[in-house]
Amino acid sequence: MTFKKISRRLFLSLSVVLLLGNISVAKDKAESKQLQDKVIKILAIGNSFSEDAIEHYLYGLAKAGGIKVIIGNLYIGGAPLDLHWKNASTDKSAYEYRKVDVDGKKERFPKTSISKALADEDWDYISFQQASPKSGQADTYVEPLPLLFKYVKERATNPNVKYVLHQTWAYAQNSTHKGFANYNKDQMTMYNGIIDASKKAMKLVPFNILVPAGTAIQNARTSFIGDNMCRDGYHLDLNVGRYTASCTWYETIFGKSVIGNSFKPEKVSDREAAVAQNAAHFAVKKPFKVTKMKKFLNK
């Protein structure tokens, strides 16, 4: 082959690489612009654990990331899946519907049914979760989850809605919650149960997404923060605990790394924010395995 032919082939190859690179960059920019222009609407059918995870800091993270959101939470404290299904099947107005609008304003609507909240917006994401005492018991998902899922799917108004399983967290090792007895009052037994249950739940109904908040919290516990992610042994600490869970939701739902996001709660230090963001990032990468945070052993 002559030098001229080799040069021509090399030129054509480089041109193709550059063209594909430009197409990829243009696609990324278009997707980023689409994400910024669209209002992403998220609804949780939950309890106080969804309150911890999405009501307080997810909006701030989204705003800092240039993303417009509406966040809804159908709240009953401690509600398990079987209660959600019972309420759905009777169309019971049993929930306090908490809603954060596109401007960050939060409103509460008492005596709301699941069907009413589903009709309130064309939700892009709808999440389900088990109550914490049962979260690591896979058999408690088997009967109510498919029934509740079917009910929601039949009433969701967005044909492109994505269904989310919110993987919740294990209790603090010193927790006095009576449900901790289900796991021999051992944090890792509870965490491993949650992992097993969430894997099985993902196969039980056609979820699109898993938000691994439980793994993110467990990751953060391997840092200098230690087993101080909860405020009462089971609900998350109002600052770094809640922030870690919200970081996990942010990265999972929006598909953007949360590391470097400029938003953090006032009472969370820069080092704690780095732990939260990295714990969430590692959890999204490995949702069923604890990542030890060796770089964050010291403050």
C-alpha cells in the first residue's frame, strides 16, 4: 500500500472519529437541554422514610443541577405495602399529600386518596417502598406489591411513567425500634435482608429503577461519620442522613453524578457533604454491595 493511500485512510478514519465525537457531544447537549427544559415530576407512595429521602433536600439538589422538579409524597407514618393496597382498593382518603412545587413551595393536603394524587399530575416517576420493620422480609412484598402496582399502573396518566423501588436503610446498631427484633437486632442482618428483598421485589413487578438509599446510608457508615446517620435509631439524621438519601435519589432519577453538586444543607460540613455525595454515587454504581469509604475515614 502506498504512503498516499495510507494517509488517505488515516484521514478518513480520523474524520469518522471526529464526526462520531461531535454527534455524541451534540446528543449529550440536547439531552441536557431537554432535562433542563422539562419539569420532572416525582411521586412517592410512602411514609416517614420517603419524607426523609425526598421532601427536604432533593429539590435543592435538582435546582443546583439545573433541573426543574415537582415532588409529591403520599404520607402515612409507618405505612407498609399492605396498608397502601388496602387504602387503594377502598379508595380511602387516608393520606397527607405533601407537594413541593416547581418553585420549591411546599403544601400539605390532608385526607387525600392515592387515586386523587395520581390524577393530580402526569407523574414521570412513581415510587413504592415497604415499611422499615418489613423492609428486609421479602415475603411481605409478595401479596400486596403486585396488587398495588397494578392499581397504580391502571391510573397513572403519563404513558411513559417509570416505576421506582425505594430501597430503604437498616436501623442504627443501637436502635430500640421493636421491628429491629425481626433482624436479631443486628444492623448487617437487616441490611442484607433489605438487599435480598429489594432484589426479589425488582423481579416481582416490572420496576424500571431502584433507588439504593439503603446502600448509600450503609456506605456512609463506613466513613468518619460512623453509625450516626439516624436521629432516633431508624429515621435519618435531619442533616447528613437525609442529604445522603436525597443525593441517591438525585443521581438515580436524573442520571447525573451528584458529586460536586453545589447544594448542601446549612448544617452539613463540606467534608460531610463529600461523604454523602460519594456514598450515594457508589451506591448507584453498586446498589447491592457496601463500598467502604477509605478516603473518608478522617474529618
